[in-house]
Amino acid sequence: MRTVLVTGLGGAGRTTVAAATALAAAAHGSRTLLIAAEAIPGFPAATEPTRVTGLLDHARVDSGEHFRAELTELQKRASGVLDLLGAGRLDGEELTELPGSPQLALLHTLRRAAEGDWAGYDTLVVDLPPLTEALALLALPEQLRRYLRRLLPAERQAARALRPVLAQLAGVPMPAQWLYEAAARKDAELAAVQALIEDASTTLRLVAEPGPAAEDSLRAARTGLALHGLSADLLVASRVLPRHSPDPWFAALAAQQEKCLDHWHQDVAPDLPVHEAAHLGRDPQGPDDLAALEIPAPDDRTPGRAEDPWWTEEEPDTEDATVLAWCLPLPGAAKEDLRLVRRGDELLLTVGPFHRIVRIASALRRCTVSGAALADGVLRVRFTPDPALWPRTS
């Protein structure tokens, strides 16, 4: 299944482009499912896949319903502990979703698609939140799995028969078996979503309205995508005005957009195809208006996610010692926005507003970090083998 993730600047028309992409894919003969949290004019609002037209189905993410269902299920599983504490139960009608629940609801919906709950689709199109939130969302499965491994490491689970004994020896109650089982279940669900995001056939489309305010955000987007190993296959310029208008006011706006688009091609995203979606003079109201945007459909020739973007190379050293560099392309990154910390076998990377924790390659874990440099858009982290840990050659 081909997955197309659509994000961009707030208010630029992400949902419209996602719907138009799904419609174009279906028009080219691909059985397509569109997942979106926002309402789309002319599309059904059901949370289960519902036919829109031809080969296109749509499922809307209901974060409130998901939040109530998850918390109700958690209360059932923890009923013994809650009864022991004398805690009062919360009814579904009195539950108000908390911040972060829309992201978790979208991950849940992606998990259903990834695990085959909705089988038979060739293309999955996902309308993501605005750019910075979308990148944080796409990194969330990897981060949550890391938290679960740290808080409830599977290799340290004790046998059920030993739990009472260990509880007496430690003087504290041991975690219940259901907690480990729930953690293992959540880890499997998150792994399915992470696999979908990291799949080689997954692509990402950016949406922005031409204008000076979009350029800095698009530059930051290139850096954030590279940090998380993601690549975009298309930049959609939304609401492009017709050129050569007889009206001086519209002509000035169109000229400003044209100048911005030229700059995008040459500097902001020189290696990224740009599609100009015409301004319809109104908000799209249904499939016919979406088709008028002429958004190209993804196909097998569209490049997907690249392989692991990190690579290792050997660098010369003045003391004739082996020095390895772990390299990551970070186009658009600035040295003053870069922070790097090693903690055990992990590398904590911060580039502007974007953060990622990556596990160091196995061969480099026996080395010490001897420096780092950002040059020509590539971050190089230098590792020097630790003599106490590095295998001897003689």
C-alpha cells in the first residue's frame, strides 16, 4: 500500500490538497482511503471508511470519541487498583478530551490502516496537522516506544510466581501483569505505525501559499524532514492567482506570487517539484472543485522514503588513529541552532524547533565522541575508538 502524508503551513489548504490527492489517485484507478480530522465539504463525516465516489473512501478521525473509549477501557483494566484506592469512576459523558488526544487518535487510526483493519486499499492519503506539529506526530511512535522500553523493560519482567516474593523483598508492590501486557500491546501498535511511516513507499507532500512568510517555514521544513529521515516528493503552491490580470491590484499580488515561486524553485526547494494549484475564487465545495486543482496522483515512479539517511565514513587523523564520522544531511540547518548530546548509546539531536533521539550505530557504541561539525548541509559526528572496548587487530 502506498502512503501519502500531507502537511504544510497552517491555513495553506492542507486538507484540500489531501482530498484532491486522494481523488486524483482514485481517478487513476487506485483504490484509495483518505484519513482526515477536519471536515471536508461534500465528503461523509463517518469514522469508518465510507464511499465518496468511484474508488475513493473517506474516514474521519474523531479524537473525542477515541479519548473517551481509551479512558473507559483503562478504567476497566485498572478496576482492581481503583477499587482498592476507593476512586470514583468517570462516565463517558463527563469526559472532555485533553491536549494531545487528537494526535493519539490519528496514530490509532493509522494503526488500524497499517495492521489491515481496513484491507483492500492501494493508496492511503493522510491529512496531517500543520508542519511543526506533523513532524512531532510522525516522531511520536519512535519516542513512545523508547519511553515504554525505559519504564517497563520487557527483559526485566519477573515470572508471575516470583512477584509476591519480590514485592516482599523490595518492600514495594510490583507492577501488575496486565500493565506489562498493556505495554507490550501498545508497543506492537506503535511499531506498526512506525513501520508505515518508515516504509520505503511512504511519501510526504508539503503545502504552502506563495508569499514571503512561507519561505522561512519551508527552509525549516527541509531541516526537520531530514532530521527524521523523511523526504517530500512534491511542494504544492496553493491559491495561485492568474497571471496578467487587467486589474492592477490583482496583478500586483500575482506578480508577488510569481517572484516567490521563482525563489522557491531556485533557492528554497531546488530539488523538489512544485505544483501550482490555481485559486478557484472560492473554497472548494466538492469533488468537482478538487479535481479542478489538478493535483498529480502519486504513482510507482514517485520516489518514496530513502534508505537510512545516516552513513559512516572514515576520516584522516593527524595522530594516525582511526576516526569515524557518522553523517546526516541537514539542509538549511544553522550551526547556532544545533545542539548535540551523547547519553549512553543514544544521541540527542536538536535543530531549531526539532528534536530527535537516535540510537548510535552498533560499531560506534565502542567509541567516544571526539567532535562534531556542520558543513555544506551535512552534520558529521566524529567518533574515536575507545582502546578498552575496540577489538584488537593483533
